[in-house]
Amino acid sequence: MKIDAHSLPDDPEQLKRMVLELQHVVAKKEAQIHELLQAYNAKLAKEYAKKSEKMPGAGERFNEAEDILDEHDKALLATSPSIKKEKAKPKRRPLPAQLPRVEVVIDLEEDGKMCDCCQSPLHKMGESNSEALEFVPAHIKVIKTIRPKYTCRHCEREGIESAVKTAKMPATPIPKSIATASLLSQIIMCKYQFGLPLYRQETVFADIGIELSRQTMSSWMLRCAELLAPLYQRLKEVLLSQAVIHGDETPLNVINAEKATSYMWLYCCGDDKPGKGTNIVLFDYHNSRAAHCVVDFLDGYQGYMHVDGYKAYEQTQATLVACLAHIRRKFIEAKGNNKKTVKADVALNLIGKLYGIEQAIKGKTADEKFTVRQQKANPIVDELYQWLLKHKDKIPPKMALGKAVNYAINQFEKFRRYLEDGRLSIDNNRAERAIKPFVIGRKNWLFSNTSNGAHASAVLYSLVETAKANDLVVHDYISTCLQHLAEQPSNLEPLLPWNIKQG
């Protein structure tokens, strides 16, 4: 902007006002420029940088105007969290002892068993062993059920009508179908554990000479979900009886649905470590993301529930616990791929200290965790909150760091609840890891055709992920459940994962 010096007023007060107005315009323009640069920086980081949520620094781009560290910020950064992890040395594990073994002896020829020096015969001093895995393609067989028929000769001779007696047909998951519980379990496992769509399984079966259309398999999946539905409901009862649960949701495309975007809601309990405690993972499909979906599922649940910042969860009766990982993610996005130390690093440093404490108390009892958190984590949580309040009004709310600060403040009351009870987690990563297999599988099969299919997928995914969470072999567990429910549909207790393991 050019200014003609001859047109400027001679009044000093008027000149001061013009300078102040010009400074205001320049400051506003600079803020807009920095906001655009920061958005560009975040876009680059999202598209091309590593997707890790560790302290970023993959190439310097732009610095934000507000990222000038004061003395207090420097003091907070003076002691960065240090979590030393020893790098594990790679070591090949022995092959499972229960696998069948075929011994192949590779010996010298008879003329080679003579000493090259004196031609005396050699004696055997020992042997060397090595093992290798050989893959045998799946073995498929036909179960031919023969039921002899019986009638009475005497009644036939006397002209009396004789009833034909035959043994009762064994119960099967889908009556009058060629599918056994084992085959159904295989199809379920391939799709819902390994993400292999039905049209690809159709090709796999065709390669071994079996004509099995995807339409038939899709119909079988619906029937299996109906058979497993009572077990799903029983697991839901157990889930809602727990003191602490986790929740999350993710989009799902359903072609023949009222709304373009549907959602698969997830609820889980227990620990990430398979086989420890009561581990349940349940999916619940809805053609909506409205609050009534979670309200209806929880049905008055009043325990603790780990969630993200989605407002729908606030309409439940659960005591919500916010996720520190989501708060951290906002500050990582604000830092972008900036290699310099900026204000976002102060928050990330304090958050890192909290995670360092969690790492140190991993595996301890709930009471021990509560004591350590009160002694060590509570002061850091207070420090983080005061830092957020201090910078709330100093950082423009439209900038990424401003958004991160405001998000953290809005979630802070719910986040710090994890200090109240040693059974609580510092984040909601349990749910995020539980929902990840569904998200990965979705990339393969892309969508569901109907709402019925999506509901069936929710039931089947639930049984698969619950089996995995309890360290069960998915194929064996699903097959056992299908056959048991076909024979004793009302006897559910033996099928609960922890009962299966004890049995």
C-alpha cells in the first residue's frame, strides 16, 4: 500500500491514529497469513508425514506467530519425559510342539563314510537338526449322513399299516443346508477376521471345484447371525454389568438404507491383553449417528464410560471419561511437521509425562494405580490445566493450536476423572484398537448392501472380536457356538468365552 507523503496531515494526533489503524490492518493480515500457512502445514503433515502420534519433527516448514516460548514454557520443557525402551534382539521361536512332524534323514553315501585321510570307517558322533514349515492346502470333505429305515414284517404280512422308523436327523445350524458348522465358521472367519469378501471366497471355492455363490453365502451369514443373536444379547448383559466400558463409532456405507451414511457403534470392556479379565467387544449398527443410538444400547447404564468428544454420549446416564489421546492428537496436528520447539511442545511434554507414569504402573492393581496417580500424575494434570487456561485468550481460536487448547479445556473435566479410580484408563485407545479390525475390513468389502446385512455383520464381528479378546481360536469358537446353539438354543452360559476356556 503506497502513501503519498504530501497528502499526510500535519496534526500529530491524527498521524498517530492513522499509524494505529495501519498496525491493526497489518496485524490482521499477518494473522490471516499465518492461519493459511498453518493450515497448509497441517495438510502437508496429514498427507505426507508419518502417521505416528509420537513427538513429530519430520521436516521444518512454518512457525506460528504465537509460538514464542516464555520463561514458564521453557521451564516446563526443561525436563522432557524420557521413556527408555530396550530394543529387543530378534530371536526365532521354536515351532509349536503340537504340530505333526515328518522326519527326513539326509545321510552320507556309503563310500562317503570313509576317512579321507586313512580310509578308515567313520563312526556316528551325533547329528544336526533343523526344522521348516510345510503348508498343506485345506482339506475339505463331504459328510454323508446315512439313516437306515425300519419297518415291521409281521404288520406287513397281517395287512396292518406299519410305521417306518428312522433315527432323528442331527441338529445343524442351518437345517436342510449343505453347510456344516465348520464350513460356516470358516466363511465367517475369512470375512470378519481376515477381511476376505464373499465374492473372493466364491473364487477360492471355485478353484477347488466347489460351486458356492456369494448369494448363498450371504444368506448363510444372515441365518448365522440370527442363530447367534441370543448369545450376543447375553454378552451385552454382561458388558453393561461392568463398572467401566469404552465406546466409539465409525461410518459405514449401506447401499439400500434411508440415509447415505450409516454408523457402526462399538462398545467394549476389559483390557487390551487377551485373556485378562472380562473382555467383550460388541458392535451395534444404526443408520444414524443420533444420540438415541447410544442411549438405547446403554439402557440406563450408570458406570464409567471412556469416550471421545462426541456430544451424543453426554445424553447417556454414564459417567463419561474423556480421552487424553484425542487431546494429544490435536496438539500434534497443531505442531504439524515443525522441527522447532513451539508452544504445542509444552502441552505434548506434559502429556508425555502422564503417559510415562502410566507406562510405569502398567500391570499394577487398581489401588496401586490410584495411589501413584494421586502422588505423581495429579500435579502434572493441574499444571497442564493452568497452562491451557493461561493461553486460551492469547492464541487465536481459529488457528490449530487455539483449536487444540479449546478442545482440551472443554474435555478437561471429563479427562481428569481417570484420577478418581484406578480401574480407569488415561485414554480410549482400548475402543480405538477394538474398532480397528472393522475399519481395516471395511477397506476390502467397502459397503453392505442392506440394513439386515449390516445388522448381521455387527453380530458376527462381535463374536469374532470377543473371541480374539479372550485369546480363543476364532474358527473353533464360532463353530462350537453354531453347533451348540443348533442343539441347545436356550443354554447360553457354556458359550461365554471365559466358560469355554475353563471347559
